[in-house]
Amino acid sequence: MIYHITSQAAWNDAQDSGFYEAASLATEGFIHNSSREQLPAVQQRYYKDATGMIILHIEEDRLTSPLKYELAPSINEMFPHIYGPINIDAVVNTEPL
């Protein structure tokens, strides 16, 4: 299981279209994700003052886009990156951030 933080509004849009695309897909070529253990640090670094955010629980085996684990040199950790849109049936649960 991997996790992605997004807004409730973006997830609502994804459910209408059948897939989810984060802005990073267009700018960096992939969607950032994390393990359960990495979530607290990711939340603290990027979302500590954000409201209306949710966590997508993504089942890796259901993804139709390629998944790669890659090093984030700034913190020397491996993170899961999805190289394409996330099909909504790969999201098995959501929870408030």
C-alpha cells in the first residue's frame, strides 16, 4: 500500500473523470507518493497548514501506470513515484489528513 495526499476537491474531480492526476505529473513527470511510515514527515514538510486534504490509499497491484521507487536525495529516502495517472479503482480507501 502506498499513499498520496491531495485535496478533497481534486479527488472529487478524479472520481468524475475516472483517474487522478497531480500537478507534478505535468511538471515532473510523476506523482509523488509515500509509505505509511513516511506520511508524518511529508505532512509536516508540505501540508502542515493545509485544510481540506485527504490521504489516498493506493493498492500498488491495481495501478495501470508504472510505479518506481526512487531516491529523494534531499532526505536520502526512497519514495514511490507513479509515472502516469492514477486509475481510481487503485484507490481502495481515503481518510482525512
